[in-house]
Amino acid sequence: MKVKSIFKNNTKESGLKLVKFKKSEPQKPKIKKVLLPKHRITNINIKELKGLKNLDIHISKNLVAIMGVNGCGKSTILHALACMYTPFENGENYKFSYFFTPNTDSNWKNSKLSMTYYDEYAKKEIVREYKKDFDRWAPRYVHRPKRDIYFLGITSCIPEIEIEKQTSFIHYSTKDPRDDISKKIVNDAAYILNKNYESLTSHKTKKKDLIGVCTGDNITYSSLSMGAGEQRIIKMLKLLYTVNQYSLILIDEIDMLLHVTAFKKLIVKFAEIAKKRNLQIFFTTHSLEINQFGKYVDIRYLDNLPEKTMVYDSITYEMIYDLSEYISKPLEIFVEDLLAETIIKCIAEGLNILSKIKVIKYGAVTNAFIMASSIVLKGEDYKNTLIVLDGDVYKTNEEKMAAIKKVLTGTEEQHVKKIVDAVSIIKDLNLPTDISPEEFIYSLLIEMPEEKEIIKQAKKINAVSNSHQWIDGLVESMGHVKEYVLPNIIDTVKKNERWEDYISTIHHWMLDKKRELNL
């Protein structure tokens, strides 16, 4: 009997099983999966970098618009942000030396900045500092946090045909991808540009890949035949849809080459994409149209002063004009909005000094404290300058002082005096507690005898969705614009016996200035 059969019989009797051993294979090492960074920048602080000094920018939205006059440092902020991370996967890799190259006039020594970001995994804010004390920037690039970053500079505005060096016939193959991302890109581009795009196309030459479109008229063309604005919008949309979630997108001069309607649509669409994909998009712009989109965008307007770069939360046409084309008048008064401006002009007209005042709207109430700090830091004569608050927030001097301290930081000998001086420029309308300015004006209006149509219309309003509707609803029912209706409202309510107490603080300041300056 063969050994194999004997062994087989014995295993049957004993109940044992034959086990076949496979040839062992080398085990593959386990790859540890790195989690996608989930960062959201919440603050940028620049102590010194190029022309920026003691700049502090707080961020809450996915879109951030950096504004300011030419040379104020808008692009510097984007350049700095580009260097604060190392790529996680597919992002671009930037170093400070790319944007801040040492040269004859500057080696960027003593530059110092930091960013604060919220880490969704750690559930906390983390501060990272960057500086150049000697020859190298610190920390080293390998120690910087990981996040995919993409920077679109001015060169992305150059039409493809101007970059192309080939002047003979350019042959390319064409594909018409119909994947979901391509559909989203072309649909959004069609919406923004008001074009009848049917699909996004891709074109390949011997040397490079090109984007393109096919229209509803069955016309196909590549970026070689596109306008510069058309090309850039498609490139930006492709970037937003294909990058990793939580990426950081930096775009210089986002409104360049775009007409106003396209720019407005682009902002809304970018906000929608950024929210869905958890992207942060920082961009620079000169377009005042951005003021209409405070719902979607953090607007940060830079104003460089010798000691500090001031940052405003919004910017108005009046402030832009004031910063560039100053017209001197004896009294300068800053207010929050059109309603406050109408009230101030009514007071001035009653004192016969309307022609002697310049009224400038500053927007969000937080800008009042930035404005006051800016005026003091400029070292200008501010004794004839007044910043008016509506009176519904920051009612006490302590609250005003605390708000100023957040903006006006420092340890120099005159620092406390500067804070006190800044607070002294600010005064309130005497608004009763727990009521908005709009509702208060409305309450004065309906107390008046029903002699005017505007009072009858006001009494028809019994409930509103927000405080602004007490006035906005009345403006709408009158069928006119605010600039027409508001003076009518104020001219009516100024006869109410409660009016004098409401305007008393501002009235006394104007009256004193009229006597002091012999206006």
C-alpha cells in the first residue's frame, strides 16, 4: 500500500481532516488613510507685511471680498494666504519667496503674520504664526498645516489665443463628456453669461488640453475662440466643482472682464457652490456692486493709516468718495443708513445749517468704531466731526469703549487718550429701550392726526416680518422710492411732542457748533 493511501485511511478512522497548505504570499503593508483636512479660516492678523500693519480680519462666511483703493494691500492678503498651507493632495504649492522675493529694496525681514482656523476634527480654533526674522521664513513648509489651495491671479484673465505660440493650423481632438460635473459647470456658466450652452467639451492638441463648449445651435468651439471673461468663468467653475471639499480658493480681481449682471450672478452662484462643498473663497474686487451681497459675502474694505490698516465691514459710495475726493464742509456727520441721514438733514434744516454739513453713510454699526479709530489715528482735527448711532445698541459709554478697544489696540503712552478721544466723537439718537429705530419712527407717525395719506397708510400696517418693514412696508404701499417717502415721514413726525427728546443730543451738538463757528 502506498504511503498516501495509508495516511488517508488513518485519517478517516481517526476523524482527522487533511489540510492543504497554500504557498504563503507576502502581505501588503497596511496604508494608513489620511483624513481630508476640514479647516475654516476665522481670522487673519498681519503685524507687518509690505504696506500692511496691525491688520485684523474676522471671517464668518464662505466668501470673503477684499476691497480698497489701488496699492492698499488687497493682493498681498491673497499672496500671504497662499503660503500658509502645504498641499494635502492636489493643491498648488506656494512659498513666501514666490510672492515676497528678496530684492534690493526689501528682504521682508521682520514680517510677521498669523491665521486662526477652526479644525472640525479637533473641534477648536488653532492659531498658526508665520514670520521672517532672518534669512528664512518660519515655520518650515513641512510643519505647516495641510490644505489644498488654488490661486487664480491676473494671468488667468489672458485669453488662450494670446498665450498660444503656434500660428499654423492647430489640430485638436474633441470629446463631449456628459458627466454630472461637466453638466453643472456648463449650466452655471450659461446662467452667469446668459449663453445657450448645451454641453462642456474638452479638446486635446499635441501639447495641451483645452476647454470648450457646444451651444444649442450645435456650434462647438474651444477656449482658443473664447472671450477672456467667458474663458475665465468656465475655468473658475471647473475649479470649484473639481477640487477637494474644504479647499481654499484665492482669486485676484474676480470682477475683471465681467459686466455687472454677470458679476452679480457669479457671486450668488459661487456662494451656493462654496456652501455645498465647504469651500472658502477669498477674492479681491473694485466693484461697489458687491455691497448688495452682504448676505453671501464678508466684505472687508482696507484703509491704510501710518500706524494701522483699518478694516471696514462694508463700504458705501459716500465713503469711497470721501476717501478719494474729499469736499470740505464745516461739519462732517457719519450715519448708519438713509433713515438716519434724513433725520440728520431735518435737524440741520431746522437750524438753517443744511448747506454747512456733509453727511456720509457708513453702513454696519461696527464701522462706526472703526471710523472713529481711523479719524483719531490719522491725527486730523475731529472737533467738528460726529459719528451718529441709531441708539438701539452700544448705548452706554462702557459698551462704546469696549467696541473701540477691539479695533484700537496698542501699548503706547497715548493709547488710552486715543480710545477716549474716539469715543468722544460718537453720539446716539435718544431712542427708547427695546425698540428699533424704524418701529419708533412708525410709532410717532401713527400718533399723528389722520390728515395726510402717509399716516392712513401707516395705520394699515399691523405686523411685520422684521423691524425694517415698519418703514420699508410703508414705502412700498406709497408706491415711491425711499428717497421720496422718508423726508415725507420725517417732516410729519417732527411735529410729534416726543420728537424733540429723540433728537436732543444731536440737536444740541449741532446748535453748539453753529454758535461756535458762527454758521
